[in-house]
Amino acid sequence: MITKIGIVAGEIWHYLDQHGEIMLIDLAKGINRDKDTVLMSVGWLAREGHVILSQDKDSYKVQLRKV
């Protein structure tokens, strides 16, 4: 499972690099992955400091952290 989370994290990184900030639910649709795996992968990226999450009403937006 950890390998799958890492692979999806890479897909998320590339998707955000191409599309910019996006709602979390739309991200799962955009990369065609299940919500649970996307959430785990976004958590990994957030912990590593690669993404920024911000609350927007009852959902979250995610974007790459610009270095």
C-alpha cells in the first residue's frame, strides 16, 4: 500500500504542477483515483512540505508549495 500511496503522490504533484490550485474532491476526479488513496497521498505530500492545504467552506483546496 505504501508504494501505491507514493505513486499517487507523484501523480498528484504532476497534476498540481500543470493545473495549479484545485479543490481536493476535483483532484481525485482529475487523476482518476479513489478518494481514500488521494487523501493519504496528499497527507504524505503535506507532511513533506510539498503542498499547501487551505479550507474553503466545507472542503479543502490544495496547491503546490512554491520554493
